[in-house]
Amino acid sequence: MSWCFAIINNRLAEIFFEKGKTGAKITGHCYVQKVEYKMKREQKWIKEDTARLRFSYRNCRYKRLNIPI
């Protein structure tokens, strides 16, 4: 199981997924706060991941949002 940071429903979250031959399948997420991560490496990951990963979660389904910045 792998994980990364993402924006889900306009909130910061850790997203957990399984890698496969056809792509990644999201298995779950948990909302977190940015102040919980104090190391520079973690702050860098948050900045990089949230810039490219935005999702909507509704009715037990994840939908990737392609929002131009």
C-alpha cells in the first residue's frame, strides 16, 4: 500500500492506494492538518502533491478534479 497527500473536498488529506498494472486504486483517506507535519521534507511533499492531486469524495466514490491553476 502506498500513500500521498491530496486535496479532498477542499481539505488536506492523506490518500492510500494500491498500485496495479491498470493504474492506482484508492483504498481510503484520512483528513490531516498541515501543522502535524513539521519536517521540511514533509512540507515539501505536501506542497508538491496538493498542487497536482485534487479529488472529490461522495457516495463512497472518488472523482479526480482537473482544476487549472
